[in-house]
Amino acid sequence: MAKKLTIKDIAELAQTSKTTVSFYLNGKYEKMSQETRDKIKRVIEETNYKPSIVARSLNSKRTKLIGVLIGDITNSFSNQIVKGIEDIAHQNGYQVMIGNSNYNQESEDKYIESMLLLGVDGFIIQPTSNFRKYSRIIDEKKKKMVFFDSQLYEHRTNWVKTNNYDAVYDVTQACVAKGYEKYILITADISRLSTRIERASGFMDALADSNFEYTSLIIEDKHTDLDKMKEFLQREINPEEKTLVFAPNCWALPLVFTVMKDLNFVMPNVSLIGFDNTEWTSLSSPSITTIVQPAFEEGQQATKILIDQIEGRYQEEKQQVLDCSVHWKESTID
């Protein structure tokens, strides 16, 4: 078995000191020339050197680890968030640990405890209403933290999110202008996430401002009774009446689309709008109108904020709201 390379070996090959290599690995380039940086970089690339996280943490008092906690890793939004996080983390020499809580409090607890034991420098978290307890613990441990997608309104911290309320409000108002007569909301329990509150409120307020009412069905996360949904839609929809069905949860959109297809509703007379799912909504028949979040950018911005705070570039809280876009497709009236 080949001998594992050490910082000493890299220093000898680059003809510099161990301290200089350590500074390089921890992103402290101020006291070294560009020539020295280039030599160390070339040696690391040629030898495929992988620094020890433990050794680096002892030298720098940082592990260069970021803990990422996501509610549901299975959808395209979360995948793009992770790619954005990893893009900025890797550029800055950080590694990422990812946990999928499935919006479950016990899973949240276990992941946070494990990540704290491993000494992560900070967290990027998609918070649920259960997270208040651990947000305080993270503060007590003096760990930096950035929320994405959702926020805890009574908890002042860093966060990056999208303009969910405004995006939904504007799309709903556009649908009113298109001449829809009936409106249906199919959503998960909105009390669990601020994102759900914002999207549902945008829909409700836009209709109220235009003097329209709506009916709604509350569904369970990923354990939805499709027969119940089918019965609800059969009862509520008159195929001759211009109807808009809004499914604001990423995971719910394919379920709603499947049920509507099974019921042979003809789109766009009975229309459907959802969020994200861009990997299939443009290819479906008919294609589905969606509000699309800039998830990759959201992950990037959250990571930039976290690393700036970890490395002491600023300490004040930072909040950022990114704009969604609308992909108008065949499922809505032209």
C-alpha cells in the first residue's frame, strides 16, 4: 500500500515550508507570492493530495466542513440547491455534509447532533417549524447558520429565499385576467413551513383582491390518498367551466397531474399550475405551467453568506430574496 502523503511531503515537493502549505490549504494567501501558490497547487494536483480534515481542524481551529440539512432531497429544487452549495463550497476549500430530514423532527435532531459532534463550522438549513429548539442550540455552540427556502419569522438570522408570495400573487392575477372562473388549491399543511404560508397566501390574497373564492384540499406529504383527491376533483370541477388548479408543493405537482390525467380533464380548459419540476414539466403532454425558483443561485448565495461569516468577513445578519420566473406552458389558457 502506498504511503499516505502528508503536509511535510507536499512542502518538500513544492520547496517551501509546512506552515506555508498549511496556510495555502486554509485559504490564507496574504503572505505568499503567486509563484508559491502556483507551485503548491501544482504539487497537490499532480499527487492527488487529500488533506486530513482532522489535521486541518487542529491547525486552523476550523474543519472546513459545512452541514446541510434539507427537508426533501428527492426533488429537482433540492438537487439544484445542493449543486449551488457545493459549487461555492468547493471553490473555497470546504466540504459538504448533507442530511435529508424528510421534515421529521427526530431526523432533524439526529442530523444536527451528528454534525455538531463532527465539528462542522456552520450550517445551511431548510428549516421547519420544529427547528426552533435547535436554532438556539446552534447559537449556543457559536456556529454560523444560514436558512434557505424558508425562515423562522421570530428568529433573527441569515437567510436566502425566493419571492414566493409575490410570484404566486402575480401568476394568480394573470390567471384572473385570462378568464378563469373557478379556482382550486391543493396543498400540504401550510402551518409547517413559511414557504407554504407564503404561497398559499399569495394565491388567496390575489383571488380576494379580484373578488373570487376558491376551494381547497389539504394533502399529506407524499402519503396522499389519490382516491380522495380524485373524488374531490370530480366533485369540484365542471369540465365546461374554466378552472385553475394550483399545486404549490414540488412533490405534489406530479400527483395532481396524474389524477387530472386519469380523470380525462382537458387542459387548458381545466388548467394546472405548480412549482419547479422542470425536469419533466416541459416534456409532459400537455406541458405544465410552473413557477420556477432560481435554486442553484439560492444555494450559491446561502453558501457565500455562510463562508463569509465563518471566516469573519462580516458578522451582521444578511437576508436575500431572489426572484422566481414563470414558465407558461400548454396547461394554461393562452
